[in-house]
Amino acid sequence: MAKTVTLRVEDSVYNLIKKAADGERRSISNFLEYAAINYLTSDLYVSDEEMQEMLADKALMKSLKLGIKESQKGQYKIVG
């Protein structure tokens, strides 16, 4: 079931969203949904090809496994 989300943005941001939605011939609501899905699926996740490339990189896998072991032992420092 669809959910309603209320969003408060500055006028300048609204105008930018409106122009982008108009350019895509979408409603503002549909454009925001499209933009969010596009961002979440393309920027936060790797493709299957990228994942296979990373998994094939032995040095990267060794480094990641070492990092996991060190973090589990508490051997890490948070930097900000």
C-alpha cells in the first residue's frame, strides 16, 4: 500500500524539483519517488559485475577480512 510522506523544502529547492519533474513529464510526487529509487539503486549498491570484480581482487579481500577481524577484536579507532 502506498504511503504518504510530507516533505518541507526551501522555495529554491522546490523550484528545482518542479523544473526537473516538468522536464521529465512527471508529477512532483512521481519524480521524487523516481529520483529516490534511482539514487538508492545506483549510488548505494554495486552492480553484479562490480561485485564480481571486487570478489576476484585477492588483495582487497585479504584487507577486508583483516579489517573485519580487527574490528571484532575492538582494534579500531573512529575518526571524524
